[in-house]
Amino acid sequence: MAAITKDIGIMELVQKYPQAVAVLQQFGMGCIGCAAAHFESVGEGAAAHGIDVDAMMEAINQAVK
């Protein structure tokens, strides 16, 4: 499986990989109910919240293995 990148849309990530929700929440991204989740990428959301996107993406990829 190819690695998930920060360019994936938040809602696409959640729909394809529901196990990623716990990781997003762990990193402080409560995006699931946010309107921006429908048009922002994971990278954009992380930047808006001051989150280390590389560390989060590593954790997401581990969670969905």
C-alpha cells in the first residue's frame, strides 16, 4: 500500500481510513465536525492548527497498516 500523504483531503482520509480519526484527535485536530474538513487537505488543517504534519502523517500511516 502506498503511503498516505498530507495532500489527502480530510474527509477522504476519514472515509477511506476510519482508524485515522483517533490519530487526528490525538494530535489535536477535531476536524471531523468542522466545515473546513470538506475542502481542506490534512496538511492544510495541520498547518492551521500548528501541528507537526510529518509526525502526524507517520502516525496515520502506522494506524492504517
